[in-house]
Amino acid sequence: MQSDKEAKSLIFASLLCLAPQAALIQPDKVKLASVLHFLAFQRLME
């Protein structure tokens, strides 16, 4: 269970790192994607 949570936080951290770079390329799509990622992450952490 612990490693599962660690994996999820790693995925979330990598998304946060990639988001700014992607935002420079396609801001509108990234805003939508980051919202979806955030919602998915919240659900995973419940």
C-alpha cells in the first residue's frame, strides 16, 4: 500500500514538472489536462 502511494506521488510530481513546459506549447490543452490530472490524483489519494 505504501509503495502504491509513493508511485502516485511520483507520477503527480512528474506531471507538475512537465506541465510548465507543455504550457508553453499548447496552453489551452494543458490547462484542461492539468485539471483532469489533478482530479484524478485527488481520487487516487482518497
